[in-house]
Amino acid sequence: SKNQFRLMYLKPLSNDPTVIHCTVRAVPLDSAPPYEALSYVWGSQTRSRPINVNGVEIRSKKSLYTALHDLAPDEGVRILWADAICIDQTNDEEKVHQVGLMRQIYRNATAVLAFLGDPYEGVDIAIEYLSAA
């Protein structure tokens, strides 16, 4: 539906902490449950990692995998929106429509989480600067 978008219900890490599991559900844009929007650095696709979505393994960028691994709840589910999982990347028509909704998706989120990738030299200075702003 033109009035819907998908949310990811991130599950706790399983007995194998390298496996990320989530379910994805379509919800109405104007009555979605509380969720967080995830923004992350895309990086190279060559080092992709598996994520189990609705029982099907998909390949994701390493940065998305790492962010989801770090954000996985200890119990229950954590409701997130992340473009690579919540938008059908094989459907150009859907991508165009969903990109048009991104302003509202981010605006309606309870928080926007930014994952800048693996730490590197100098990142702590940047974080301190942003925290002080």
C-alpha cells in the first residue's frame, strides 16, 4: 500500500552470536508502533554478511550487520527501520516510493541512530565534538 512501510523486529542474538534474526512487517505510516530509524555508512558490498529475515537469509553490508549485531536486544525485540532491509532493493518502483517517504519515516522515529562504521583513529575526537554541540 502507498500508505505503508516496513519495520524490522530485531530479535536477541541466538546461541550462535554471529547469526542475526529479524522479522519484517508492513505497517501503516500514520499508526506505526514506536521505532528507531537506523542510518549507517554503506561501505563496500564485497564484504557482505548474512542476516536472517523472516526465515530467509539475505546478504547485507558489513556495516549494517555490525550495527544490528550491536543493537540486538538482550530480550524481546527492538523495532527498527533500516533502508536495506525495510525497502525491497530489487523493486525500483518501491524504492522510488519509499525514498519519498523517508523524511516522514525519520521524523516519526522515536530516535535516529547513526552508525559510522568500525572505530578508527580520531573517531573519539569527532564523537566528543558532536556530543558538545
